Amino acid sequence: MPLIQLEETTSTNVYLKELCRQPMKEFTTVVARFQTAGRGQRGNFWESEPGQNLLFSFVLYPDFLEARLQFALSQIVSLAVKDTLEMFTSEITVKWPNDIYWRDKKIAGILIENDLQGNVLKQSIVGIGININQQAFHSPAPNPVSLSQITGSEHRPLVILRLIMRRVQEYYPYLRSGETALIQEIYQEALFRREGLYSYRDKDGEFEAEFVRVEPEGRLILRDKSGTERGFMFKEVEYSLI
């Protein structure tokens, strides 16, 4: 795994995307001690103190994967992060679509930027931010937590990086061989609030529902208290966490 270590950059995703203007080996990884403009989903800022957390991006060329199935890539990355963090603590889950949670708190976020060529993925830049050793959070994010806060110990970010990348490389052949149904099954078993009735919010307001399934394109299916199934794509529904 080619590894590029930076003291500081605006965003590892942006840095790696620029590098990929020239041919780069698959799984080339950029890791930074600090990002001045780290991004999360919905354009959110990712808070991280210098050197305390794990901020990295890697490139894949999944040209065997149809664009309509690109959510499977998000699934294997989420599972790789979850599996790795479970080597250090329990109660790690994946909050749909690809946040990583410990109990009701967010420990990691994933941002994947795909370039399409026809109906397949030409290139994917996968950015991951994981709270490792940070002890205090000051951004408006409602529920951050670090691995150190959970375990009471400090951890070595580069060790965790290598464990995650090894796990991604173990899942990747399943994607390549078209075993998306198996990936789907493992992903659904790993989901946050997979069982029980919980509060959600959509454009019409708050409602209670239970998880039913996630469809191959990433659509979340919930069943409300009346028994009606409701389907949501990304950003169309939020979990009520407080």
C-alpha cells in the first residue's frame, strides 16, 4: 500500500484527487496530521486537533462496478472501519448510510467521491476521519466521541490505518466478484438501531419507525407505527438522536 504522510493539508481527498491527475496505484493512501478544511457529509466541517486523530484518503478504480451499485463500495468501507474499531472496543455500529457510531455517539465519518465513466465507476476517492485520541470537542457537532475516550487509553493512528486498509483489501474481492448480496447482508447486520422503534425526521416532521431493510442502491426502508413502509435516499431522513 503506497502511503503518503503529510503534516498538514486542506483535505486529504482534495490532495489525493490532484495526485490522481497522473496514474496512481490503487490503494494509494494519503494521511495527514491536520486538515485545514476537512469535509464530512452534507458539506459539514470535520473537527480534529493536530496529530490526535486519523485523517486519510485512498484511491480505488472499481471499473467493474456498475454506477447503480456504487453503494456497495460505501458498505465495504463502513464495514472495514467498524471491524477494525471493534478490535479495540465493543458496541460499534454503522449509522446509515456510512457514519460509524459507538452507542449513540459518532466516532468516524466517511466521504466517498466517485467519478463515473459511462455506467461504471472510473475512480473513487475514499476519505475517512476517525476520532482517535482527542479528549475535547468544540464544534457544534452534537455527539462526537473518540476511541481514547471510550477505552481510557491512547492509540496509534497509523496502526489503526494499516488495520483498516488490510480489512478494505479483504472486502474488495467480494465487490469485484459481484457478491453484493453478501455485502448487503453483513452491512444490514451491522446497522445502528437495527431493531426497535425509534424517532426519525423527514421533510414532513418527526415520526416513529422501525428498520426494514436497505436496498442495493442505498435506499433506507422504514416501517412507521401505522405499518406503512417509507423509503428514503440520502439526506431525505435524519435520526433523532437527542
